[in-house]
Amino acid sequence: MFLENDELDFDGRHGKLHISLEGQEVLIATRPPAETVTTARNIGNAVSKREDDADVDLKLGLLDGKLVLYWRETYLHRIYRQGLFSINDQDLAPLCEGRGGSEVSR
């Protein structure tokens, strides 16, 4: 299930965390009373297969009751890559990757 929120507070293994999506970056920060520690990750860079960053859209979602990050390349009228990252406290781990869409030729 996709979430429409770009920001969300959630319970991690070691306390409350705040996640926010800013362009192609995911920011995960600890919440008080813990000392604030923020982790940033550029997903376009993480999934790129070329020298330059992939252009991706990001959404938060739930999979089997766990918070995940969905990414999708922004191509139109051609095959695009898409995938999921699991969110484990301040770490992101790739879950799966696939292709979608269709190619249009004249």
C-alpha cells in the first residue's frame, strides 16, 4: 500500500525516527529524547547503472505491515526500472527491482 505522506514518524528498534523524502533524497532522523542523528541517502545515485544519477520518483509504502521505500525511474513511453528498499531504522536495504511500462515506437 502506498502512502501519500512525504514525511512520517515511525518506531525503530531503538526509538522514534522521522523519515522525509526530498527530491531523490531520503532523510532519516532520530527523534528526541535521543540525540539527533540524521542519515541522508540519494536514491537516484544508489540505483544508477551509469555515471550520472538516475532520475527517480520516491514514495513511502507498507509491505506486510513494514515501512518500505518505492522508487521508479521517471521515463515516459519506454521501459523503466522500479524497486523497493526496506527501511530498518536508519539503514536502507534493497528488497527487489524490476521493470515496468511499455515502449512506444512509430
